[in-house]
Amino acid sequence: MAPHSGTPRRALLGSWPTPLEPMPRLARALGLGAEDLWVKRDDLTGLGGGGNKVRKLEWLCGAALADGASALVTTGAPQSNHARLTAAAGARLGLRVVLVLAGAPGPPATGNLVLDGLFGATVVWTGTADRETLGAAAEQAAEELRQQGEVPAVLPFGGSSVLGAHGYAECGAELLDQAPDLATVVVAAGSGGTMAGLIDPLGPGRVLGVHVGAVTDPAGTVAALASGLSGESCAPRSLRLRLDQVGDGYGALTEQVLAALTLTARTEGIALDPVYTGRAMAGLIAAVEEGDIRAGQRTVFLHTGGLPGLFGHPAALTRLGEALAPTGL
């Protein structure tokens, strides 16, 4: 998308502020005080099944509309939450949506892919997860749309850009209003924009990111976005960033994540996904065990949504389904 001149305006897509709720049973299970652990419910943002990408898309789609866009093009993994919410945003705003996704179609469609189709998006498969290939395919799709008379806006991978990160600068301000005594907010670090946005109002010391394997240089990615947002240099070494929850790679289920999913569900009735929020919770648990997160301090877990992705993750469905095996009373 060409740079937009003037002050960006937002497209109104979500419901704000999202709730901040206590998690006392999970807190006690982890050895924290009942008032120490809270969850910021950005899974309840409203549009298209909810999730953190709605905050970014308000800014990205606002700029696209201001530039006269009639179509949106973006990239992602097959179960991309960003792709699903771009499709929903396009439906809400009356824009055509093309999703350029890594891999190949495989019947039946599951999880986020079902919702992509429900919202009316067109999917282009690239056969590879290479970011350069995805980007080139997105530009080709945009050119084809132009030849059809459309005005396409190409949105960044994961919605993560300096413009998109404004959405999470706003979220950080919401958190300060809701929890002025906040010590740490824990968040999944995927394409980087959510963590970078939070750093703007909260500072790097209060934001603990958990790398999920979506980018090769998470610290550099987040620091560059945070620097662009604030206009001041953010050094990668200043970030609180855990790299220990990736396992065999993006999308691979680990035992730590499976345990985090199960414990959160059975103590608080909150469902997480195996790629983003499950890893973030596993990182939070590890941080408590190591003493990085301590009793007596308010910690907020940022629930970034992604539940549809659980239903598109065969390994997670198999393992979690085993809990339903009849065992008797």
C-alpha cells in the first residue's frame, strides 16, 4: 500500500475497551496470590470471532479507505488469524479480500479457513511459507486486481507495521487505565506489532513477549517496530522476550503448551490456541517458575484470541480429544 499522507484515520471495527478479568484459580495453581493474575480479553474484540488483529486492522483499513481502496490483499499461514480477520473486515467495510496463504488446499477446510470462505475471501495458495515468495505473490494478486479495475491495498504480514502497531499503543493505554499498578503484561510475539505497540505506553520492562516462531529475528522485528512507533531507538537487548516455547517450530504442539491449554481451561474456563496464546501461557508459567513473575505483583495475560485455529490444528485436536475417552466414574 502506498504511504498515506496526512493523519491516519481508523475504521471502526471492534468493541472497546475490552474487559480485564481476574484469574484467581489459575493464579493459585501457579503459586501466585488470587489477585496477582488477570486476563485482558482481546479475544472479545467483536469482529469475525475476535482477536488482536482487529486493533491493527482499524488503522490499516482506515488508511486503505482514505486512499480509495476497493480491495484488501494480505498474506499468512493457512490458519492465519490475521487473514481471517482481514476477510471479516473486508466484509464489514464492503471491500473485496484476497488472502495469499502458504501451502496448498487440503479438503476439508477447517478452523480459520472455513471462516475465510464464510466471509467471502478469495484464497491464493503459494505452496511455500517463504516470506519473500508470499510477498511477491501478494503483489502479483494486487496487480491482477488493478487490471480488473480494483484499487487494492496490500496489508502487511500479521498486520504488523508501524501504522498497525498504533492499535496496541491504544491497548496499552487501556491497560494503564484499568490496572495502573501493572507490573507485567505477557503476550505472544508473532509478527511483532502487538508487543511493539504495548511497549510504546508501557515501556520494555513491563512487556514480556513469548516468541512463537513466526519470524526469524523476533527481537529485531519488535525493536524496529517499537522504534518506528515512538520515534526513539528501542534496542533489541532491552526487550523481555522468551525464546523457549517454540519447540520444533511454528505450528508444532509442545507438551508445555498442551499443559498450559489444559490448566487454563480447567481452572478458568478460558480456551487458548496451540500456536499463539498457548505458547504465551506456557511462557508465563515458565516465568513464574523461574521467579521472573512473582507473587504480590499484578501480571496481565493478554488473550489475543485465535480460538478458530484450535479447530484447524490436527495434533492439538487429537491430544485434547483423548481427554474425552471413557474412563468411568
